Amino acid sequence: MTKIAPSILSADFSKLGEEIKDVERGGAAYIHVDVMDGHFVPNITIGPLIVEAIRPVTALPLDVHLMIKNPDAYIPMFASAGADIITVHQETCPHLHRTLQLIKDQHVKAGVVINPATPAEMIKEVLPEVDLVLLMTVNPGFGGQSFIQSVIKKVEKINAWRKELGLSFEIEIDGGVNVNTAKLCTDAGADVLVAGSAVFNKEDRGQAIKAIMQAAQG
Ligand code: DX5
Ligand code: ZN
């Protein structure tokens, strides 16, 4: 069964707790938390304070996507705030292996993510170290952008390497996922689909999550 990770970036922040409970009831598998610093990406969003505030609201894993420069300086803070998975961009980590170890040292699952323009080869060496590989299907920074279909070839490549190397990390897709694009992702090997606007811009979030799951199964 495909897992759906609603991105709270598209939620109503004036009632964030309620929004999270709503998607949890609706069948979400993870809560995807988009952390942006205004440097690596042209937007500023959530910090450890919000992660700490939403931690007691849900039993679901908090899937924290760090779109920030120098993530090493903040990983311990996000871990103690209650993150269950911390994912870092290869583009921000000159010592990626060390950064992934730092995440694991906090007893948190470690993820690595690459932008649409970054080749899969850039993370091949660290695949044995990660619990999750996140592939961006938009340029990070904003919700509601359109799906970049050429990334699908990269998803297939990562999936093939996972088999070849006998690894068991999850493959997650982020950006422009909706009922029209979900199946492209799962056919290519994705296990987890992040969906922001396709969930939170709908009145009935449970229905929206189920529709994406159904579309993903084909
Ligand atoms: C993009 C974020 C995404 C975004 C997804 O920078 O990493 O998680 O919120 O939003 P949608 O699903 O609307 O593309
Ligand atoms: Zn994200």
C-alpha cells in the first residue's frame, strides 16, 4: 500500500493541530514537515519550535525535510524537538556521509534528498547509510508547483540500485503529486508520496488521501 505523507506547508497554520489530526484520521502515514531557511530555498517556513509543538498532537512519524544550509548545526535541535525522520539535501552537505551519521547518532531515521537537476549518482555511495531517499519532482521552495516528469527516470534508477544492492530504504517523491501523477511515481518504484496542495486544498482530506492512494495503485 502506498504511503501518503501530507505536507503541512499547505495547511492552515492558524489551526495546525486540527489540520494534522484531520489528515491522521484520513489515513496519512507520515506528517511531512517542510523546513526552509530563505538561503538554500527562497522561502522561510518552520523551525524546531513548531516541530516540538506538533509532536504531542499526532502519533504519526514526523518526516522532517530540511531545505536549509548547514543542516549539521540544526539536526540535534530537530531530533530533540521530536522528528522521527530527518532528510537532508545532498546539495547542502559537503560531508554527506558525516551528516547522515550525525542524524543516526540522534536515534532518528536518516534520509537524503536531491533536487530535480541533481543526478542520482550524487547519492549512490551513501545509499547503504539511509532509511529514505527523497526525490524532488519540483524545485523546492513552494507548494502547488507542477510535477517535473523527467525525474521519473531517476526514480527508476534508484529503485534498480535498491534491488541490485539488496537495500531496503524507502523511496519518497515530493512535489506536484496528485491523482494524475501518483501512478507514474509508484510504477517507477516509489513507496511514499508527499502531497501538500492535493490534500490540504481539498475540503475532505480523508477523501483526498484515499483518492491519491487509489490512483497510485492504478
Ligand atoms: C516543496 C516542498 C514540498 C511541497 C509539496 O518545496 O518540499 O513538500 O510542500 O507541495 P505540493 O504537493 O503542493 O507540490
Ligand atoms: Zn518537502
